Amino acid sequence: MGRIALFLGGFLLLASPAHAGLMDLLESLEAPLQESPELPPLPDEPGKGKNWIGTEIPKPDLPILVLAGHADSQRMAGSGTPGRAVGMGGAQPMQRGMTDELFWNLLTAKAVVAEGQRQGLNMRFYDPGIRTIRNADDPRTNWSVGREHVSKGGYAVEIHYDAYSPHGIGPGIIPAVLFGFSVMDEALADEFGAYPYDYRGMLGGPRRGVAMLEIGQLEGSLEAGLRNPSSRQRTLQRIARRVVRALQQGMVLANGPVEGTTLLKGTIPEPVLGPGEDISE
């Protein structure tokens, strides 16, 4: 099976090097992690919408940890989308050596932390500083640092941009699964929409307790707003304010009465992907 995956990955690399969903496809070919008794079971049928309820409360004395998706997985499977401008339009990447998604993930994560701190939230940003770490369990990776933080009672979220159409889905929170579903993810779902907890068989980040927030598909007015130097800062600030607003609401939920984590039974027919406000305006 491993040889088949490698062959298929190599064929796709030769056939369509700029394919938007290529890295995500290759990443999906990796063998799933072993089931853990700490993880909920996968549903009989893959979820098609929000099939979870976030009730777990992070410790208030620990900072919210913000990560940039794909910061440690460049030049390998799962390096992130190039965005439509590069993948289809022939534009040059924003920075050599990294995908455009990582470039924007880094700027967005830093903007979120800066805005959150400005509004009084206890937040910090982590960057491994090494762009290719092939062992996902290396202690320097986003996922390892995130898992350690969440194991102590904290909350960790990784910023992402989704692949462009027709390969991506759109904005939404992919909730952290290990250690229970968080009220912080519940609040982000209200703002951005939600993916099922078992999306793509349960991704590596959520399996380790790290939520993944898809800001939107890297195309159209969103991508244009980011790429245009005259609108870049304004676009990043609008995104950051939306994320911080949701995290503040999560803190409100954390201070209210909650019960233990409950899984919704069955599946929701259509994806629950909230529109929020237009971040490209």
C-alpha cells in the first residue's frame, strides 16, 4: 500500500505540479495514526457537517497558543496550497522556499496574536523556525508543542487557508479532538463555520489536541486583498479582529455553566460553513 501511495504521489507530481489540492492529496495518502483510547470513535459514516459540541474549558491562566499551519512541513507532502494566483495564474510565490499558504498563515497568526494582546487576551505565537521537519512527533513541530500546551489545560489553534476551487471547501474550524471539544472551537464555529470532527478521517493536528482554523479559500477577493500591498494590512486586520472576537466569545462561554463533552449522533446533511462577514472588503 505504501508503494502504491508513493507511485500515485509521484505520478501526480509529474502530471500537474501546480494542482491546488496536490499537497493535501499526498498528505491524505499517509497512513492514519493508531486509534487512541483518548479519542472518540469515528462515526459509521463520514460527517458532513458539525457533528460535535464544544464544552471543554481551557485554564484561564494559560495563554492561547496560535500556530501557523505548515510552518514545519515545507518541501514535503502537506506543505499547503500555493493559492490560485500561483497555482493557476502563473504569479510568483510571495516568498521563495515556502507556499503562499504558509506565507499568509505566518502573517495572519502574528496579526491575530497582536490584536488579541491589544484587546487584553493572554496569547502567544509559536514558530518552530525550521521549515522542514519530517517527523511529525519531533518536539519542535507545531503539533508537538500544541499537544504539550493543551495537555496542561491550554488551548491551541493553527491558522490555515484552504485550497482554491474546486479543491477546497471554505472557511471553518476543524475542532481539536484529543482532550475533548473546546468552547473556544465552539465560538470559532459560530464565527467561521465548522467542519466535522472526523474530517478526512481525523487529521493529525486535531488528533493531538490542536484545532485548525480555515480562514477561507486562497483565491478571489481574499487572495487579491492579501497580495495587494495597499490592502494587505487592512485585510489581515479584518481577519485578526474576526478571530479575536470569536476567541473572546469563547472566554465568555468558558465562564458560563457547561456540561461534559457530548457527541451529536449521526451526520448533518450539508456542511455547516458560516459566512461570517466578508473579510475581503
